[in-house]
Amino acid sequence: MARLIIMGPAGSGKGTQGKVISQKYGIPVISTGNLLREKASVGDELGKQINELISQGMIVPIDIITKILYDRLASEDCKNGFILDGFPRTVEQA
């Protein structure tokens, strides 16, 4: 099982390298930014809350991010591993 975290500043190639590794090992790249945008587009109560925070330029609270991330990690395609892109961002999150 592979569990990888790709860290670096914006534009450093995290997404590019994540795609290469994902294709080679058949594991998903999980971007917290993409997860939040996907959830915001759903339209349920949590999605509306996330959309409002994002549209105001505010940071989505860590408890919301971790809930969405844990739900995603429970998916079938993560059973053999995953790559995290954009998480953790702080020592607290780690």
C-alpha cells in the first residue's frame, strides 16, 4: 500500500508529479482544493457552507476539510493507497 504526501510551494510540480505516480501505481491523487470545489458544487448544506466561505475568500475550517478528506479516503479506489496533494498544510493538520 502506498500513502504519499506531495508538499511544495505553488507551481513546484506537485500536481504533475502526482499524476505520474498515480498512473504508474494505479492510486488516486487527492487534492483537498478539488475536494472542496466538488463538495461546494453539490448544493447540500455543507456544500453551500463551503461555497459561501470560498466565495468570500475565507479559509475553510480544518474540521470540514478533514471530514471531507476522511470520507474520500474511505472510497474503494483508495484501498491500495493514495497521494495527498495540498494536505497537510500545517503541523496541526499533520
